[in-house]
Amino acid sequence: MCGICGKLNLDTDSPISESLLRQMCAAIVHRGPDDEGVYVNQNVGLGNRRLAVIDLSPAAHQPMPNENKSIWITSNGEIYNHPKLRQELEKRGHRFRSHSDTEVILHLYEEYGASCVHQLRGMFAFAIWDSNRQRLFLARDRLGQKPLVYAVVNGSLIFASEIKSILQDPSVNREVDPEAIHHYLTYQYVPSPWTAFKGIEKLPPAHILICEQGEIRIERYWDLNYAHKVEMSEEEYGERIIELLREATRIRLMSDVPLGVLLSGGIDSSSVVAMMSQLSNEPVKTFSIGFEEQSFDELKYARLVAERFGTKHHEFIVKPEAIKVLPELIWHYNEPFADSSAIPTYYVAKVTRQHVTVALNGDGGDESFGGYERYLAAKLANYYQKVPALVREGVIGPLINKLPESTERKDLFRRLKRFTAGMSHSPERRYIRWVTPFDNDTKERLYSSEFRERLDGIDSTDLLLDVYARADGADFLDKTFYVDIMTYLPNALLVKMDIASMAHSLETRSPYLDHHLMEFAASIPSGLKLRGLTTKHILKRALARILPPETLHREKMGFGVPVGHWFRHELKEMAYQILLDRRSAERRYFDMGFVKNLLDEHLSGKVDHGYRIWALLNLELWHRMFIDSSDVSKPSLTLF
């Protein structure tokens, strides 16, 4: 696991500065504290910060060359099938000097060129410089577990694991992209390929970028197919799921350093603990986070699983003063990011890193097997729509909208309001309304006239509608699973986990994101994932003999944070102070009267605007650190 960076000047007579590369490496030292390496050859330079996990010897140093030093690689991630690939390459005459998976990628490229990505099973972002072809080749894993951003500036291609590394180059301007901010407020994250900075883009998951002879081309190399379904009995489906999950877990235990599991107490992480316990000769190390607010606390479920499998269990309680870590979070995330569960994820990674270097988790299970309650809501909406529109919109809707909202995680009134909103729209638009804190109507009132004009009528919901249009699912639920896997999973959940873990030099691995398991899950009919009112039906049946009944049949909680409660109590003054002060107003993004009304409504208890306030707060603090500040090489502690 590493942090990577580099620069290619298209003018072959324009040399790369080694000191710049070292600055770029220094900005991401947290991603790789064990070693630093740079390679410079006239107009090209590669950099690497290494977290040593596989092959701790000097032979695995990066950037790494082939035998005649005509091809160089800097890589981030883990290739879980690298032993098998190595054997095949050795049969073809390739010779290895290390046991590193990075060297396997290098020789695989020699053998197959850019198509080498099809053979890789794992998470990765890498760059290969091929001096024979004068080609820079960038690639990112299928699901986007490892980040890769790039910029084309003044005849140069600059790339890195994180934006802050690219910003070390003085030729890159720190200019806000208004369209990216518009999308951020819709989704709580900046979707790929945008970043919050003009001129800097994300390489999308499952894509490669090739820069050759002054031209850049970007291609997708993998996709999920929901159209083809496999006919099996439920028992056969279950057996195959367990077989694939066990195998995906087994290959992710490959490590030359200590490893453990991030245990939430939910089905997915609990099943990973179960698989590890079966595969390990020693007690599994588990790590969990809890809250003082009981409706957000899952520790009792994590303890249940830890006791069931005899793990070495560790816990940490998150309190409201966790907000003090916001400057560090803002800096590590590089751009506005409004998933408040980044706080507990950051803390659980910090606690975990004190004991292990690698931790497995349950990311991806909800998207592949239908675990979110919103999937159930999408199914129930079909029945609710049969109620006459006059009754829905003239009686039920107005009554529900008058109900007060609490900040409890499972507040019924808030969920009813969200469910009934947008029933007159198509299923796709209705679903988008459910997953966006700021819909178009709310943003219309939030934006200043000046900011609205800068956006020129751009509709953020079109981004998800376009993904729905290309989805090949057998029904609406299949298409929705696909949409979440292509958008929410890589842009929100995996960004959250990668940044929070690598901030503490912790590598995380996700068995449910194994593409073999995901491809099989896509072949299971949606009716077996959502059976009646039961989510994850087929996965729960598969795990029935492995997990405690309390784990299988508990209500889903997610990894939420009580920000709504905090903004009505401990963090009330901070929210008013930051969002309504002069610096915020001078951005001219928002109608400050509407922002104040948002805060007042939330404080009154009429409406829970907690996640909207959190999104606005993160945006403003990001501005202060990355746009207003003269130095982005370290977190600013003067944001408040």
C-alpha cells in the first residue's frame, strides 16, 4: 500500500524537477511512512511513498524498473492473485528479484501491455512509464478502492493519489469548480470525474489512461452485468456465496504484517470475522466504534460477534468533541466530503493502527445483496402509488409534512416525509430524491442569484439518470444496485474508507468487493435479495448457520453520526458562527437568509437539517483550508 505521484512533460526537452517530486511525496507521507523513492529521466518523473505490507525487503523499493530499466512503475494497492500470476509469468521466461506484487504488474505489462489490468484481482492505482513507446500508462481498480487524480496543465500531465500532492506543483491553480460544488451539495461528495478544483480530475474506477505521442485517451475496461441471471436453488446460491466469500477473505489474509477486522456488528463485517476465524489459527483482532447516543450505538452487536468467535476485541467511544478533528479530516479528504461517518471511521482507523497494519472490513455487501432500507422503500413505493393521487397529495402528504422531526437515527416521521416526497416522479427521480440532502427545489432557494447564474441550468440529477440509462438490470431494483455500485460506493463509501484509513497508514481490504463475488451477486435475481420486507434475504440464508440470529435479524443501523443532535446542543454556536460570518457570506454562493432559516428550523426541532448543515459546514471549512490558505502542505488549525 502506497501513495504515488508523478509528472510527464510533453515537451521532451523540458526536464522534471526532482525536488518537486519529493514535495509531492511529502504531501502524502501518511500513505506510506516506510520508504520514499523517486525516478527522474529528463521529461518524466515518478514518486512513491511506501507502506510496506508485502515483501518488506529493499528489493520491493519503488519506483521499480524492469531488468533493462526501460519500463518503470509506481504502484498503490494489493494484487491478491499475484502468486499465481508470478508462476505463469515465470513459465514465460520472466525473472523476478523480489516477492512484491508490484513487480508482477510490471512483468504483466511487459507481456500483455495495457490489457494487463484484466488479469489483476485486487485494489490498485498505478502508473507505468514505458520509455520504448514514450508512453505513460495509468490504471485504477474496478471498484475504485484506490484513488488516482490527474491534471493536464501547460503541456504537462501530473498525477497523484491525492489532490494535495498535485497542488505542490506551482503550475496548478487552486481554483474552485462551481459545477463540482453544485454536484457536491446534491450528493454529499464530488462525483467522478470531477474534483472541487478546476483542471484536476479523478480517473474513474475501472478505467485506464494512456498518454502517448502527446495524446491522451481514457477507456473503461470492466463493468457489471445484471442482465444475465444464473438459475439455482436458494441452497445452491447460498453455498456459492459462502464459497466465494471465504475465498475472497482467504486471499486477503496475505500479509507480512499484523492484520485484523473493522467490526461494526452488522451482517457484512460479522461474516468477514466468521470467515477469518475459520481460516486463522489465532484469535482474530476486531475493532469497533460506539457513541454515547444510544440510537447510534452498535457496540452490543459487535460484542456479540466478538464473543461468538472468540476475538481479541477493542472498542472506542466517539463523543461530540470529536469535532475538534475536523481540520485534520478536511485536509485529508482534499475536497468537500459530507459523509459524517468519516469521523468514526477516522477514529476506528486510528485505534486499529495501534495494533495492526492491515484491517479487513465489510464494505460492498449492502450494494451487492440489497441491504439498504431505501431498496425496500423503492419496492413499497409501487404499492403506495396505487393510492389515488388526490388522497396521496391532498391528504396524506400535507399531514406527514406537519409532523416534527427528531434527531434519532430511525426517526419515523423524517423517514415518512422522505418516502412520500416526489411520488409524482419516475422511480429513478424518486430514488435520487431519497439519497440527496439538497434536492433541486431546496438548492434553488439556497443559492444566490449570482451562483445560480454561474451554473447555467446544470441539473446534478442527470448524473445518476445517465447511469440508470446504461444499466442493464432485469428490473428497477437491479438497475438501482448497479447505480449505487457505480456512484455511491466508489465516490462516497470507498473514498471515506481509503482516506480515513490511510491518514493513519492503515491498509483496509474488502472481501465483498472481490469482483468475482460481485459478478456472481449481480447474477442473482433481485427477488432473492429483497424477499417480502426482508433485505439481504439470500445472504442471510447463506449465513444462517454461521452468524448469531441476533446479528442476522437485527434492524440495520449503518454507521451514522448524531450530527443533528450535536447541532442542537454542543455544536449549535459553532454552526451559527461559521456559516453566517463574513467569510462565508463573501463567497456569494448562498442566500444567507435561507442559511439562517435552515439553522433556526433545525434548532426549533421542526425539521432535522443536520446533514444539510454538515454539508455546508464542510464546504466552508474546505474553502478556508484549500482556497484561502497560502499553504496546503499541512492541516490548518485556525479554521474556526
